[in-house]
Amino acid sequence: MQSSGSYRLTVRQGPVPGKILELVKDMLTIGRDVSNDLVINDAEVSRNHARLTAQSGGYLIEDLASTNGTFVNGQRLISPKLLNAGDVVGLGETIVLDFSYMADAGATVVASAPPPMRPAAEPPTAPPVMPSPEPMPEPAAPPTMAEPMFGSGEVTGGMAAPAPMPEPTPPPMPPPAPPPAAPAPKKNNTPMYIGIGCGCLTLCACLAGVTYVAWPTIAAALGF
């Protein structure tokens, strides 16, 4: 292992983006368990995920039968692989680490920072389909004038003049109401009453005369 600098792993994507993991031992383990040298607490990382072993030109990385696998530059490891400065290490599908070499002050830089990842090229978009222009509607034929109806009116310029309208007949007047009947004249019964009174007086006088004349005869007959 060179003494003029050190190797490191920088978290590009994961629970603590930007965190630097210094590789200061000849053998280090990576995993979710706290007993590892480099602890990464993420569901994609196994308890004991991978191991790093120092070599003359860098670190050798191997997968420790992890569940989600270890990747180097997008290729899943099936055997140990020597890491070079600028390689990208993946743990599962969500953890991405940059492997780099940092030289000491005054020493020549051996490795530079990894080039930035290029964004995925967007698929070319198809040109917009312009709708075909709709055909212009044909102009409507001018309305034909109805044939004139010839009546009893005069024809002027080929057109029949309208017949004069008959004057409206006024409704018949209702018959006048008959005058109210005059009340029947009251019958004057005064003469009748006078006649009846006179008859009664005459009858009374007659009775009185008869009584006055016949009374002595009647008294004598009775023995008075």
C-alpha cells in the first residue's frame, strides 16, 4: 500500500450522501451490522455485505454472498475484483460509492476525481403531427322565392298584388233590456169599509127597533 496517499469511498447515493469512508486498514468489511468497519444502514445492504483487501495497486473487493449483490461499474461481482481509482461500487440497487485515491499534500496526484455521470439521453421526440385542414363548406344556395299566389288582386311587375282584406264585421248589438214593470196600483178599499160600516149600523138600528117594539109583547107572553 502506498504511503503518499490514501484510498477512500465517497457515498454518492444512499442514506448519507457525500459521506467519506476512509480506507485505513489492510482489510475492511462493509455491511449493515455495527461490527463491520464500514457501516451502511440501508435495507439493500446485508449484515455482512462485502470485503476490501489492500493490494499494491489499490483494494480488492469481493462479495460476501450478499442478498442484493455487489456491483463494480454496473457489473455484478461473481469473483473478487481489483478496484482502480474512479471505479463506481454499488451495493444492491440503491447504494452507490465512488472509489478514489487522495494524495498527501505536496505529492503528485495519482488519480483524479471520477468524471461526472452523464444524464441519460432522452429519446428523440417525434415531430408533432399537424392536423389536416378541414375542407371549407360549400356556400349555401340562395333561397328560391316562392311562386306568387295569384288571387283577385292585380298583377304588378310579374307579382300578384295581394287581395284587399275584407273589413271586419262588427258584432251584433244586444237587444235593449225591457223597462222594469210598473208596480200594480193599490186597491182603494175605503168605500167598501164605509159600506160595511153603514150596513152594520143599519142592522143594529133595525134590531134595536124590533126589540123596542116586540119587547112588551114578549114580556106579556112570559108573564112579566
